[in-house]
Amino acid sequence: MVYPSRGYQKDRHLLLFFIILVAWETGSGQVHYSVSEEAKHGTFVGRIAQDLGLELAELVPRLFRVASTARGDLLEVNLQNGILFVNSRIDREELCGQSLECSIHLEVIVDRPLQVFHVEVEVKDINDNPPVFAGTQKNLFIAESRSLDSRFPLEGASDADIGENALLTYRLSPSEYFSLEVPTNHEQLKPLGLVLRKPLDREESPKFHLVLTATDRGKPELTGTIQLLVEVLDANDNAPAFDRTLYAVKLPENVPNGTLVIKLNASDLDEGLNGDIIYSFSSDVFPDIKSKFYIDPISGEIISIGHLDFEESKAYKIRVEAIDKGYLPLAGHCTVVVEVLDTNDNAPELTVTSLSLPISEDAQPGTVITLINVSDRDSGADGQVTCSLTPHVPFKLVSTFKNYYSLVLDSALDRESKANYELVVTARDGGSPSLSATASVSVEVADVNDNAPTFAQPEYTVFMKENNPPGSHIFTVSAWDADTQENARVSYSLVERRVGERALSSYVSVHAESGKVYALQPLDHEELELLQFQVSARDAGVPPLGSNVTLQVFVLDENDNAPALLPPGAGGGAGAVSELVSRSVGAGHVVAKVRAVDADSGYNAWLSFELQPAAGGGRSPFRVGLYTGEISTTRALDEADAPRQRLLVLVKDHGEPALRATATVLLSLVESGQALKASSPASAGAAGPEVALVDVNVYLIIAICAVSSLLVLTLLLYVALRCSAPPTEGAWGPGKPRLVCSSAVGSWSYSQQRRQKVCSGEGPPKTDLMAFSPSLPQGPSSTDNPRQPNPDWRYSASLRAGMHSSVHLEEAGILRAGPGGPDQQWPTVSSATPEPEAGEVSPPVGAGVNSNSWTFKYGPGNPKQPGPEPKKQTQVSFLLRRKGEASQPRQ
């Protein structure tokens, strides 16, 4: 044991013994102290913090606390100095009764990290209880005829102390008639006896007053006394006698009331009333025996009348008297010892102490969650308890000390899979049948930020019309986070980048809480066809987690641009078109041409030309091509026609509503000679530029042909190597056009024949190329009923930008032969429509190298020019798009 050092030990050997004993106890995992009962409040017990290896400064931060299985206020710890002291009165007899060993078991618990220490404080007995007899006086009736050395049993005293303090010695007050017989150590069940040493003479001494004194061996000695009143009786010479003086009976606990314990039999040699016997308990028997047993006065049967509990008392010692009915009754005595046998009648008891709840889902295996204490009041195998836990849970029970278990984490937790565990701890004893008890432990799993917000899909495509009002709602993104509370609170933001020379945040914004995406300014299809950006979703956890989603906003075109008239010449202004027309020209002669362009696309950029009626209501000798803008004569001119013709040409698109512009054409009718003279200076001035322009166009056409041939060869190799989808419309051959595409987003051109997609595998397209295979032979075209162009045809923005400074190739003089000559197969810029009159618009290319999108057609320059009808027309159309224009391929 560890005794507190008082400073008065002088013996070095004794001090060494104590040090060795302390080291042995510390190694065993349990600290022992001792304290005397009845110690005063504040009595020093031990330096518990020092003996447990704890620093005084960490007692309060680590929540140092002491729990006791006994009364919790007996002992206390001073957290300032770590000393264990007596807090209230300790009565060993009240605490442990007659048990030889009496200890107070303490559990010392500290947190951060969790540690549990077991401390045992032995309560030392002091001689504070004197011997006590059952009563203050005992009456003895002794016949005067009793022989010498007759023995009369006496009930001894009891001492609540133990050990030396409970060892009693007896002495009898001086008497010449009686002496005291004390049993030896091996005759402890034999009672004290009063022995007759001298014959009695009632007439001489009818009564004797004796004093029996019991003294213990404590220091100081305590005593107890009882008065013995001996009355001398006459007559009846024989006392009843039992078969034995000691009877031993074993009886299970919890027997029903009325169970026979034993039947006693005593005999008396006298006859008549002196031989009739009455059985009874001794007058000094304890009250609890009378409450549990009953003796029949006639038959001598002892039966149980109260509940027998092994845990309350393991044995009962019953003193029985047999008294005859003589005038001077005589009595015989015996002792019945009833041993109570234990049965498994007590279920285990569980006490759960929660420590670390709720538990974080990222807690490491081995984390202690709760402490569990089990106990069973039964003994032997009936009191041996085993604990088990609900199966298939990420927890386990670990035995830490006798009847103590720790509930610890066995495997990793995931709150998103299961947020709460209802555990059942079962304690079962070893009895037959066994008894069990259960305790429920609710373990809540606390969330940590281990899940990033997720979107339903990685990419969204949105279509929005241009010219939207500022603040228009574009789309709402929504992300979901599997965590809870702050870890699941999602906020949205833009992933900033540059869109051209401006920041993305100048175009759109996103609401941080709702995820709504708004347009901050009107979008212009002519400026920005595709706005692609990312929205980030980030939670409020620590550290925060996030993910991104891609939004592709396609800006749809509206008819917001009116047709714009192109200047009549390379250096001319945007005023009226003036031309000199010879009166000798025949019907169908082209005298002028109106050029216009629309910044929109599709139908909004498809232009038509209409000649306004003359002011006088007369029939004009001129007409304008519906889609070409060419002004030609409807008949031969004559003298009746006014020399100056002012024509108004209305140019309008096909949008809803249609926008229009008006061009003024001034025609001067002159004689043929005058026209030749007027045209000679102009021809001479323009000869130089025209020659230079022809040279430039020849080089441009050669370069275009070379690039086209290279692209066709590349396309064939690309299809042969990368095509993964088999054809769906049979083999390739004449009359079956094929559409080769490498971009899912951008400007599309369609042939009016059957088409098929050919893609380059599952990866993103490597180039931006669109080509048409040769089409079927064309039939004759009609200028009266033109066919509308494909509605998906559009100009690219850069092509429209280049039209203002370009010269149409058809007017360079190299694309068509003279009357009756064969058609030259030179490339012209055109739409994807088969017939030139069916919506063909030939915008001037000029220095078309800077254009982003070109469409080339190999075929007749203009079927309206005189010449033989071609038997077969082969059309090959290419659309070249500069890398990176407009949009990125969709995944």
C-alpha cells in the first residue's frame, strides 16, 4: 500500500520497503492508499496526481474527475495541489459490514487524451465499537437438583469491528457456585457456558446476581456487560435433551414461504408434564431470524416465513430451546445453522458513461466513445459477466479492467452513409439459465467537409436572343452537397477569364446563393456568337471544397441590322449610282448593279431587290434581278424614252419584321457614239488598275485551287484513318453526296441532296473543315421562280467585314468568256444553293485571304450569259474556318 509520507519515518529500511511497494503497485496499473475510519474532514490520504504521473497544471484543462462506486462524497481531490483527502465521515462497519477487506474503489478520468486510472483506498478499522450483548439482562432457571458441572449455555456478545478489535474475552463476576466456560478457537460454534461448581440449595440461596463482562482486544479496550439473574428451582430433575447440539442445514435462496427447514426432536426422561416439551427460539435470538423463520412449538418444525436472499445474508445461526412443562421447567438447547445457497436470481447491471459524443466522421479507429461498467450481485459462475455488442457496426468493446469495458471505434465512419447508430450492449452472466441486461447507446456521427458540391451534368447549353435587356436571367445552375449545415451551404461565383479584350464579369454575373446567371448588358450576335464560361460552386466548410460547371450561351440572331448599300466603285462614295446607257442596247442588257450587304445572318441577311414604280405611272424599260441586284433592260430603248432615268431600288431582308434600304440609280441615255467617247477616258484611266487586279485575282485563284486540292486529299486520308461509324446509306458513289463535319458548333452549310455525317472518332475535332462531295447533275434553272437558300446558311462575321473593301471576282473579266464562248471553270464565292438564281449571293471577296469563312464553287460563272448549255455540272463546296473562330467543339 502507499501510505502518505508524514515526515516522521526514520527507519531507512522501512522507507525502502515503501518505495519498492509503491513501484510494484504503479506497475500493476492500480494505486493503493489506506485511511483509518472515522478520520476527520480534510485528513490527508495521498498525493494522487503525483502518484498517477499527472502534472498539477493539467488537472483542470484535462477535466480531472473522480468517480466512486460507493458514496461519492467520502473522498475528494484538491485540484490545486493534487491531494486526495477525506471529505466526510467514513464508517467502515456501515460501508463493509463484517467483511475483512474494506476498500473504496475510485475511477480517475482525464481527457485530452482520455485516460482512466483505478485507485483503491483501504479503510482501516479502529476500535470504535464495544462488545454488545443481545440484552441487558438474562434470566436463568436452575433446579436445585442439578448435578455439579452442569452447563448452562449463554449467548456471547458481538463486536462490529474486525480483527483484533473483534476478538473478545469474557469474565464472570466472582461466585463460589458458578464459573464461566469459554470455548476454544476450534469450538467457535459452541456457546459460552455457565458451569455449576457447587450444589445449589434453594433454601440457602434462591437467587444469584452475576455480571458477565466481554472485553475486546483493541486499543483502547472496550467492554460490554450483561446481568445474569439465576433463580434456583425445585423438583423436575431432568431437562429435555436434543439428539445433537448442532444442526447444519443448506437451503437455496428464494425458497417459497412455508418451506420446511428442519424438524427438531428433543426428549425428556421425566413423565407427565415434566416430560412434555415446548420448542421455541431463544429469548435472545436476533429479530431478523424471527422475521424469516418460525418454529412450531409442538412438533419442533422450523419453516421459512420470509424471503431468503444470499446477497443479504449467507448463513443464519438459530438458537433453539426445548422446555418441559414441569412445575419447575427444565430446558435443553441446540443450535441450527442454516446456510443459504446462491442461485442465479440477479441480472447483470450496466452503467454507461458517455464521454466523446457526438463522434466526428473522420475519427481514427481506436477512439474511445463511452465507458461501460457491469456488475452482478451473484457469486461464482452466476456473477461472471460477459459483454457483447450489436453486430455489423463499426464499433467494438474492449475490456480495460475487471468489469470495465470501453466502446471504441473499430473502422472508419461515413456520415453520408449513416448519420446515427443505435447500439445495444448486452451483458450476460454465466448462470444456468443465464440472465442478461441490455443498455442502449446512441452514437451520433458529426459531419466533416469531405464532399464537394456536384452538378447534375458537367456542361449546359443555353440559347438566348441578342439585344436582351440588361439583367436578363440566362440560366440557373444548381449544385448539391452531400454534407450538412455549413459544409453543405453552397455559394456560386464566376471563373473569371477574358472574352476578347474584356473581362467575363462585364458580360454576365451569377447570384452567390441562388445560382442564377444574369446578363449584365445586351448581347450582340454580330459581336459574340458563343459565350462559354465556367461557374464555380464552393461550400462553406473548412477547408472549402468546390467544383465547376461549363455554360455555353449561344446568342441567337435577330433582325436588328438593315441592309447596307456598298459603294459603286473602289474609290466611290455611298451616293447614287450613275451610269451612261447607249440607246442601241437590246433587251436583257445589264446596265448597272446594286450591291448591298446585311450584318445579320440566315434569313435576316437574305436580301431581295425590288424596283419601285416610276412616279408618272409609266412602264419602265428596266428591271432589277430579285436576288442579284443587276439592273437590265426589258426591251430595246427608243427615242420616246426619257434621256435621264431615275430608278429607285428597294433592298430588303427576310427578317421579321423586314428591314429595308433604298438605292438611287441615275441612268443617262446617250447615242452609241457619245457613250464610246465617254467611256474611252474612263477606260484609259482604269486600264492600269484593271490589269493589276486581274494579276492579283489569277494568283489568288491558283492559290485557292492548290489549297482546295490539299484539303480534299487531307479529308480523304482523315476519313480513312479516323472514321469509326459505318455508313448508313450504302456505298459512296456518284449522285450520293456526303457531308464531312468536324465541328458540332458553328456555321453549317447543307446541300439539297441526301447527306451523311462522317465524324472523326470520339475525340474532339482536330480542324474546322466542311466539304461537300460532287452533287447530281443540275436541271435547267428558272429565274422566274427562284429557290430559297438553305435557312442555316450564313455569312461569318469576318467575311462581312471584308466585303466593304473587296472587288467581285465576276467583274474582273476572267470568270466568263465572251458570247458563245465556253464557260470557264473558275471558282466564285457563293452560297451553298445549287442554282445561282436560287438565292445565290456573291459577295465580293477582295483580298479574301483575311476572311474567316470562304465557300468556293466550281461551275459556270453565270448561266444567263450566252453560251452552250453544259451537260453536267459538278459542284464542290468548301467551307474553311479559321482555327479558334466563334466556338469550341462541344464535348
